[in-house]
Amino acid sequence: MSDLMSDPMSDPLRHIQSLLPPHNTRNVTAEAYAPANIALCKYWGKRDARLKLPVTDSLSVSLGTHGTRMTLQRAETDHLSINGQPISADSQTHRRLFDFLDLIRAPEHRLAIDSINTIPIAAGLASSASAFACAVKAIETLYAWELPPRLRSILARLGSGSASRSVFEGFVQWHAGTAPDGMDSYAEPLAPLWPDFRIGILTVSEAPKPIGSTEAMERTVQTAPLYEAWPRQVERDLPRLQQAIRDHDFATLGQVAEHNALAMHATMIASWPPVIYWLPETTAHLHKIHHLRREGLPVYATLDAGPNLKLLYTAEHETDLKAHFPHLIQIQH
Ligand code: DP6
């Protein structure tokens, strides 16, 4: 046992570090961009919290020009600014990013990071997926590495699970994998986006979430009896989504994505203490969407760890959607 413990290869994080090329010190600055993504089949629940290994596969669509742009600069001390605002070194955001960077940067290097979110602030979209994916790409540029795409995705995953998907564009699938060291848990691009696929955000609240997604998913796995059914939901939804993407079958894609999101929320509501992200307006919007669908307008909704809705529709119904939801922010076009 002690032999095993002293072997660097027995620690998955050290194993991943051993796969990185040498830290080239020529560059002192680097820039990168990564898009945000929205899951059509959600990642909800980990089998390993430290390595951020998911219980199930998930599938997302990337948000093009909406994401994170980062500039890294070698510096005397670590420093982070987000959208021009300095972030305190004591904050969780600061700690989480630099703890993550400690895994991949040269131990002696300190970095000044300027991070800009190109997602409309009012959209209230989580930025951790694009931020960690972008951090990996920026580090890669800083050290003049060319990482295999799988390793890039695995590294981003160690920052935030959903970041594993943000290193790619278009429709992306994250394979859960089964290996205890997570080396088979990475994302892969499935297909480019359809030109007429649209996503709009309906913001219900910009207030901070009552509970973050990491803690909420842990609580769901530990306390919700309904969680047992979640892997079966994903098994049913994934192949249908893959087929819908291949066929450009928007109605099936919308139905499956909405069902998947509502099943995820039903599962988290069944946790104790309950995880209820919805606000009254969330439900009101869902009723309105269902009413519009009955009237013949093909629009579907998906929701993540928060009260805001993401509407899925196609270009031909853009004008109608904007008329029915004047505050809709179209983010994918
Ligand atoms: C509801 O990737 O933010 O958006 O791995 O703990 O950082 P951690 O969680 P995170 O969870 C995203 C959850 C989700 C669904 C999804 O994006 O698949």
C-alpha cells in the first residue's frame, strides 16, 4: 500500500500533470477565448468530486461568440480581474481559479489574469464553463503547447465539469467514462451548429443563486430518491438527441431537451433540504411556452442551476418569439 501511495502514477492528478509538455518560459503573455455552452442533456451528479467525474454522459451546444476571453501575463503575484473589476484574493472565485492553475502552470510562475465575459451580463449565464476552458487554452498558448484535444478537455474538466465541453464548438458530447482516474472522461465535438438554430435567454432574476451547482448536485445525489432514475433518463435522451442533431429534427431536439431539463429539476426538488431554483416567473414562462406550443409555435425551454430559461427555436420564428417575449436576449444566431 505504501508503495502505491508513493508512486506518482497512482495519483490521477499527478498522472495528468506528467502528461503535460515542459513549461516553455519564452512567452510572458497569452490570450485565448472559449465559448459558453448550454446542455441539452444535462450533467447532474458526480461519481468523483475531486476529479469532477460525472455519473452520466451529457450533450451541449456551444454559444459561439458568447463566452470568456482571457489575457494571462507573467507577474510578481497572482491577480485576477473579471470584466475590468479586480477580484479579491480571498474570494472563492480567485481561489478556485488559481488552485486550478496550480495544477498546470510552472510552480514558480505567478499570473495576472484579465478575464472578460462576452455573455450579456443580464442573461445571468454561468461563466465557469467558458472560464476554465479558456484558462486551459490560455495556459497552452503561454507555454507554447499543442495539447491533444482530449487532454485539453480533461484538464478543463478538473476546473468545472461543464468546462470539458467548452473547449469545443457546436454540438458537443461529454463521455462520462468509467475509469477511476478519469482518463476516459472527456468531451468530443459531435456536429457543427445548424445555421437556423436559435437560443434566447429569458432572465427571471439576476440575484446570486441560493446554492451553487456543485453543492446542489452533491445534495441531489446523496438525498434524492429520484436520482436513481436520472441515469435512465439520460440513456433515453442521449440517442434521441444525437439522432435529432443528425437529422436536423428541431421538434425532437426541443422536446428531449425540455424533458431532460425538467427531469433534472424534478430530481433536485426531491433532495433534502430541497433545491428549488425556480421562481414564480419561471413557472409562468413555462406555462406560456406550453400555451404557445399548443397554438403551433415550436419553442422549447431548458433551464440550468438557476431560475432563468433558455428558449430553443429556429430562425423562422425569431420575430414571433421576440413579440411574445420582449425581454428575450438572443444569444445564438
Ligand atoms: C446544470 O459544471 O458548474 O449547468 O463540475 O461542480 O463545476 P461543477 O459543476 P458545473 O455544473 C453544470 C450543471 C448544469 C448542467 C450542465 O451544464 O450540464
